Amino acid sequence: MTFYEAYIRDSRDIHGDIDSDVDLEILDKVQDDWDFEEFSALQDGIGSDSTDAFKNDYVRKLKVQGGLHVHYSAAIQSMLQGDRIESKIFFLFITKSYFDAVRKWTLANVRSSATSRRLPKNGISETLFYAYDGLELGMSFCQYNRIKVFWSKAIFTGHPTFKETMSRNVFQCILSSITLQDLSSYDHDSASNDPLWHSRSLLDHFLKNCATVATPIGPSALDENTARTKACTKAKTYNANKPCKWGIRFYAVNGAVVPYLSSFFDNRAGNTTGRSGEEDYCTVFRSLRTPYNKIFSAENDFHIPVHSPSSLWVLQKQQQLQHQ
């Protein structure tokens, strides 16, 4: 087994103890910058115990170097002073101005439908809309298969927070009319070819703010994450090997030491717009267009297929490095 293969195997457990009898020559290599070929040669001359100890120390060094760099930390700390800290933290990632715009679009959509009679006389107030958003988030923790079960009075069902916050009729009225795009900007071709068109503004808004607030430092993990859904959408895919077999899948990058979400993007399932994921990702982060054109030009020697998931992963990591 090569050193690289052994490291991949053992790095899954980053909490291993360091052998006190590890070879001093190995420790010197850990503390200084090292070359992979040089270390491969060094590995051939040492025993398996020393190799395992080195790998543990290498992983420990990565953990020590890891962290989280908060951009504009002074401004963020001053903004988080006082009461309602939780809501202020929430507004760092989905701003109050965006919430106000969504509430305005939703209210216009409700008034044009027959369900408006279910709402209070003052319509969708700011407090009511924030309460609705809170219940939507709560449903991801208290998972029932049907919305009505949250308000059920049957034994072993229902949840008191949902019942005390608002009625099921009001909740479902807002749910059926929630609008994340300005109705005047509707484009039939875009909505037909992009199954996530209705949520694209929210996804892009949240993605930009995640990159603006902070950036993980040190080792990071890139993996596919699934948002479970029962919706009838072309963006939904099936994977029998996952706990959530049906869902919308995203490529997500987060810090390995501090689990902060640095980047995410959908896997383009069902998207027939003719635009690849990396092209739309460059639309969100325009500073990536120049690196994208250089890396994926005809003269490059990186051998990364264009319009493939791996090309999107490269841009996601590049975006993280630009903010460090």
C-alpha cells in the first residue's frame, strides 16, 4: 500500500493518537514543507508503525492549521450586539431586504388568488411572515410526511409550537403563494428549462452571502448533499444507496475543521437551458470568469473535461481560495 493510499484510508478518522516513538526524521518532515516524492521514498525505509504515526501527526497538523476567517469581523460583531442575536445572525445570510422583497411578491400573489380570505385582515405582516419562515425551518427538524400532521390532535402526533404560532389554514395559504421571484420577470423558456427557476434567486442570494461572511481556512471537504423532497420536479434524482433516496442534490464545500458552508451548487439534474453548472456559477461569482477561461481553454494541460461536475468543483475551490 502506498503512502497516499494509506493516508486516504486512515484520514477518515482524524482523532488518532500520535505515537511517542515516531521517527525524528519523520517529525522534521512534518514540521517543514515537504515534497510528496521525497516522502514516498522516506516511507520505503521505515516501518508501518512509524508510517501510521506520521499520518496521524500529519492530520493533526491539518487540524491545527484549520479555522474560519470572518470577513469584516468588526462590523459583524457590532451588528450582533444587543437583543435578538439569533435573528441578526440569520439576516447575515438572508438579508432583511430580501425578506421584504419576498413578502411583497408573496402578498401580491396571495391577493390575486382565492385563498386571500384565509389571511388576517392586515394581510401578511412582517411578524407573520417571519413566523412562517421559522415554521418552515422547524419542519426540517421535526420531520412528518404530511403538513397537516404538525397541527394534528391525535396521540403521538402534532407539535405545540406549530399550533401556537399560526393556524394551518394561514400557513398553507402562505405556502401556496410563496414567491421568490418578481412576477414581472417571469420568462417562460427559463422557467420551463430550469426546474429550480422559482428558487434560483434564493439559492444565489444565500450562496453569495455565505462567501461574503466567512471562509474556511485549511482542509475542506467537497461532497454531494441531498435536500429531501417529495415535489414533482425534474431536479429530483434517485439514489438507492442514500438515506434520502429521492431529493435535489447539491455539490457542497465546507471546512473540515470548522463546519462552515463555503459553497454549494445544484448538480443540474433536469436542467435543459444549455448552460453548464460552471457557467452559471461564474454568473454568481463574476471574478471566476477569467480563471475559468484560462483553465478550460483549448491550450490548457489540466485535462479537466469541460461541462462536467469536476470543472464545477474546480471553480468552487477556486472561489474559496480567492476569499482567503
